[in-house]
Amino acid sequence: MSSSVSTIEKALLRGRWPAQMQDVSGPVADLAKAVVEGRFRDALTSPSSRELFHVQSGNLDSPFNQAFDLNPRVSAGPADAELLRLTLAIACLHAFVQLNWTGPDLDVQPLEVISVESAAVTEESINRKAISELAQGGEPAYHLTKVAAFLRLAQIVLALPYDHCQSASWWRLRVAFVHQQVLDEPVPQPSGLMMGLEPLKASLSAEPDLTGRLILEEGLLEHQLSQDRSAADLFVQAAKTTGLEYELTGALGKRTKFQQSDLSQLVLLAESHLSDDDTTICSSDITEERDAKKPEPNIPETIALNDDTLLEQTEFTSSSPSAPNSRLNHINPSSQPPLHPLDQCILLAMCLNVKNTSPSHGLTNEQMTPYISRVISHPRNWSVHTMALLLRSRLESSRTRTVERSTLQLQALIDQMPTADSTLQERLLYFHSILLPSKWELERELALRFLSLGVVRSALEIFEKLEMWEEVVKCWVTLERPEKGISIVRDLLEGRKAEAEEIVSRGKIASVNRREIHDNAREAKLWCILGDLEPNNAVEHYERAWKISKGSSARAMRALGGYYFSRAKFTDAITCLKRAVAINPLISRSWFILGCAAMRVEDWEEAKNAFARCVAIDEDDAESWNNLASMYLRIGTTSGKKASDDEADGTHESSAGETVKSIAFSNKLLAFRALKQGLKFSYDNWRMWSNYMVVAMDVGELAESCRALGRVVEETSDKVGADSVDIEVLERLVAAVTRAPTNPEDKGTEGGEASAALDPNEGRGLLGSVSRLFERILLPRVSSPRIFRAYARLLTWEGRWEEAIKAYLDGYRTGVAGTMQSGETNLERWREALGEVEDIVDVLKNFGPRVEESKWQLHGRSIVRSFMGRTRDFEDEPEWGRLLEIREELSQKEEDK
């Protein structure tokens, strides 16, 4: 393969024809220039295109990839032949994008491009065939996609080998990116797709704008596949590559109209370092001068907030950020320089995961607002500004004061798509660098917004127009008319509704074989929807969907597996779910239910693998982390019982200490790590903390066990009091501190001293954690004799004698002896209390003399006398004499003093 990327290839990638190539001419160059400028009709109806897309057999009965001879006859050589193929593939892709994403309307149709002699081939039949072939991994393509043949042609041409055009691998990524958005659910991509980009990165290393754009587009595809962590890392890497400097900080300003004092407001300071060869972009001074002379550039309509309290945007009163050592403190927050459009795309990509609440996965919802505001403040490109307004609309949809603007803005973005308020070249310039939804997805989002606001009828109208029947059914269920939803699905399947002409009944005008080719994926989906609506016939409907799809409908097996699981048919559920994940392994819920079913049949290895796949897909799935830890603890052991119902369905976290055989230390360590990871995403789950506490103790991570015990008490002490404390764990923690020498020098060697001082799991290294556990968490919340005695032992080890005595006395007061009342008749309980009295007196004898000015004898005698007064009913017992002896001894000691 060629080690360099040609100038024409770079122009196609950037979407802009360079000035130095204006005089370059030739068959391939002219074609490429037409594609860059958005003249797709000229490119796709050219003689080269008609020759490339000529149907060999005269009709389209065979699949698209067998219908054409895709080797253009170019006399200049194989390099030009490849570049011609690549250029036409790009023209097909962008023509498809123009009609289904960016607008305006397309002026060329597939039959004007594809040379076919048969009169039976129509635009509708070509589109149906292409939509059918676009189905992948058991997921159907959206059936109302327009000119789908162009996307299919782009796929086929780019699948050919390219030895001279190195950028072909990048265009494969772009085609995959668009294709994913056409499918119902994301499907995995071949590993070679990403690996093939590495040589290209090396070739483009001297051009940061192209390298940064490539890394950004990799991240967007990862985001589509729900790999948010890796996507966030790629977005940051793209920013470093382009030289974008950005910093989220604070600056004094006002957010509301009636705000009197300036408060610190979040602001994103950002500065681009990419060279900008777009002549429409200029410095702020020139821009101001230009604004005075000419009207606003063609950008999407921005709906005003018009709120009686909130300002349109934050008014910053400070000319510098709050942070004194800010790298960007030379930027005025209220007058920042415009950013390069590619850098704007990077900032918007960081805000894609709007529902994110975990900082480890990127930006949280609150942090996204200044990022989007930074982009909206300087419109540079039609598509980029559209994306920024869309993201702001999503952020504002959950806030009372902004939800109206959010909905109106979304409607305005939909209305602008067919207009010609900007050139096609501008709309496509950064299309691949943002995750702009398709036209039907934008309308679906608007319908869902109506649904969230309770405007069900308006949402229903949109869904019916889009023929999104699953959402239509949900609307009727919301309106408490599920029978209407069932009727719609049956009408579709039986050919009594409009879409049946597009899906099922078109078999009337074609052969049976042709009907099967086109209809299986969509018809299978309809049978699955019907199965969801009719539980009594669900198995029949799901199996029929599986049969119609010829074993390719992952949804049918997911639904059937869930049906069997809910009815405790775990073996059948495992069989179905294995088929589902084999077809589409990106659905986390399928793996989770598979793992739960495997737990029920005690197939620990299978369950472990399933939960491992869950957390690989969705890292913040705390339930899966917890169940994965449980599986590590069960592998190689025999449980005394089968997994409980609650445990297997994920509603109750499994106990870490239920197994009866010994567990390998390596498995315990893996369980510890799994729980530690899961707790990052379920910080308030006391059951997980309890499991973590036990496992941490087993693997010697006593400091973590101490922290876990504290969290369990914080979460449960209000409900269960002292029972929230695992006394055995607490006493082991205290023992781990007190078994070490009080003085580290007593450890022996110098190395021993250092390790004792630094080891956080014993001695003085653990002392701080255990002391804080007692003083800040346990003692302010709960009280029990064993807790006080454990604390007293810790204080004794430290030599804090007075505090130790106090802790022992608190333990005595909350124990049997301290709470025993007059009239007690239980002899065993009295004997237990007598033992506690003897213990506390021994403590006073041993520690009292070590405390200056301590009246321990008087205190001890008072305890004995009070106990004897409350329990005189037992003075005939032989043990009563021990109380008399203790009292006499204390009296004698007081006299001797």
C-alpha cells in the first residue's frame, strides 16, 4: 500500500478543495472537485460512474455486491482507478447523508446512477432491496430510509482492496459510522476496522487537523457502541492532537436578572491553535467590523429563552478567571476568541453522554453547559451549530424554566433541514466529526420529548408518520388502550395497514423468494412486538419471529430468553440468550439475564463470563460487578444452596461468605477488585459494602474493610441501630492494630520499623482508620457493650488510660449489669451481670493507678454497691459472697490510700 496520502484524498477528507489545486484538471480530479463542492449529480451521472455501476445481468435479482463489475477502465493506471472508485463511493455516501441527515433535497436518484436494462426495476424496488441488505447482526435498517442504495453502493465499493489509496480505511470508518445510525440497535464492528487506521495516523502525523479529526471520529464510533470510557479518552487525545487548550474554571458573574451580588460561575476557557484557512472566519475585531456591514451569516435559528428570571446567558463581570494559576488567564471570560470548528466538534463530543453522572466517564450534566455555551457563542459552521443547539436542548429538557425553549428549539432544528439557508458543502464539512442525528431520529426525539411532557397524542402522530410501530404501541398503552396497539400490529402483519405494502404484502407483486429476502427482518420485529403485547401467546410469536428471520433475529431470542427466565425455565432461557448474544453481543441486558440464569443452575463459570461481558459493555453496571465478584467466590466451591431468587435477578446482592469449601486466594482477590470497581457506581448500596468488607478482610486489605464497615453503618444505622455493626469484623480490626508493638522500634530491624510505620493494614498504619471509624461513625450513631470494649482495647494499646477507663465504663453501662433493674428474677442473667461487675472492677484496679488524681476505688465501690442494691433478690446465692469480697477489698484500698 502507498505510504502517503495524495492531495486529492486530503481534499476529500477535509471537504474543501485547496486553492493551490484550482488549476488542476483531469478526469479523476474534476470528479473529486465535484464531490467536494457537493455536486453529486455531476459526479454520479458521469460516464465513469455509469460504467462502474452498470448491472451486468440486466436486472437486480442478485445481491448488490454481485451485480456490478467494480473495476473502472481508466487508462492512467491502477492508482487513478482506485482513486476514481474511492471518489464515487464518497459521492454515494454523501448523497445518502444529504437526503437523510443534512438536507436540502437531493437532485439525483439511484436509477439515474445505476445502469439497468430491466423496466421492472423501480426506485422503490431498489430502495427495498438496499434496506434489506443493510440489515446486520440481526438488526433491521430503518425501513423508511431514503436512497438506501447509495449507502449500500458506498459499502460495496469501499470493501474492495485499495493498494494506493490509504485513506480508504478512514472512509470505511465513516461508512460504518453512518450505517450504525440506520440500524435499530448498534452491532459490533470487525476489529480490523480500527486497526487499519494506525498506518494512516502515522502518515498524517504532520497534519494535526486531519489526525485530530480521525481520532475524534474513532471516539464517536466508540460512543455509538456504548464504550463511553474509551470514547472520552479518544476525545481528550483528539484535543491534544489539534493543540486545543481548554480549562473549566470559575469567574465572577450573574445568572439571573435580579441577582445583586456577583457569584462564581462555571466557565470554559478555550483557545484554538489550528491554522484556519477558511476566509469567512476572521479575528474578533474584523468580525465586529464585518457584522456592522453585512447581516448575520446563515446559521440555524436560535430560540430565545424569554424567562422572567434567568438571563439568556451568564454575564461575567470579571475579566479574568478565579483560579490564579490558570494557563488561560489571559482570556477574558466574557469575550473569548472564536474556536476552530474542529475544536468546537471536540468540545461537543465531550458532551454527548448527557445522562452521565459519573466524573470517571467524562463530563457530568452540570459541567456540560459551559462547554456547549462556549461553542454556541461563536457560530462557525451550520452543522456544528445545529449540533450545539441540539445538545443544549437535551440538557434543558429536564429543567422547568428551560423545557419550553428546549422543545421549541428541537422543533426549529427539524424545520430547518429541508431549507437551503446554507450550502451543502458547508453542511457536510464537519458532518463526520459530530453525532448529528438523522431526520427521523430528530423527529423521534421530539416525539419522545412530547411524551415526557404528557402530550401523548402529539407524540403518537409523529410516531405514526415515522411508522415507528413499537413507539406507537407504547403510546396506546400509555393511553390505557393496549388493545389498539395489538390491533395495529396485527393489521400490519395481515396486510391491512399501509406499511404492509412496504413490508409484507409486497410479496404479492414478487416471487415468494423475493419476499423472504426483503421482509424477514422487519416482519420478525413486528412478531416480537406482538409477543410483548400478548404474553399468553408470547412463545409462539417469538418462535415465529425467529423462524421468519431464519435465525438472525437477536431480539426474538432476547425476548424468548427473558420470557423463560421470568417463568423459572432457566435451561431454556440460557439456550435462547446464548443465541441472542452470539448474533449481537452489544446488548448488556442480554448478558446480565444470561448470567442470572446460569447462577440459578449453578453454572458459575458461565455466569462469570456473562457478567464479565456486562461490565465490559457497561462499566458502571454495579449489579454486574457485584454478581461477578460473587461468581469468583463460588468458582471451585460447592454452595450449600442454589442461588436465591433475589440474587439471580439482581435485586439483592449476593453474600460474600456463603460457600462451604475454601476459596482460592486469587479468586478472592479478583472478587475484591470487582467489588471495588462496582462501588464506584453504587456508593449507597450497603449490601455491596457489606460484601466488600468481608472480602477485603479475607484478602488482608484491612484499611478497605474498615472503610466499608463505616459505610455500612452510615447507610443502615438509622434503621437497625447497633445491629448494623459487624462486631467480628470490628474486633478483628482492633486486633490487627493492637497485636503490633506499641512502639515501632520494638519491631526489631530497621526495615521492620519502616514497614510497620507504612503498612496501612496493621499497627500504627491502620490505627488512624480504625480511630476515625470509632470516633466519627460508630460512637455518634450506635452503642453496644462490645463496641465500647473494642474501643477501650484500642485506647489501652495507645496508652490513653483515662479514655480507656471511660470507654470500659460506657460498655458496662450499656451491658447487662448496667441495665439490670430491681425485681430481676433470671438467675443466669444475674450471673452474667456479676461477671461484668468483676471485669469493670479489674479494669479500675489495673488502669486507675495510672491516671493522676483518679478516685477509682470510690468509683469501683459505688458500682458494686449500686449493683448490690438493685439485685438483693439474689443475696442468698453463693456468688453473692464474691460481691461482698470485692466491696471489702475496694474499701480497704481506699482506707490504705
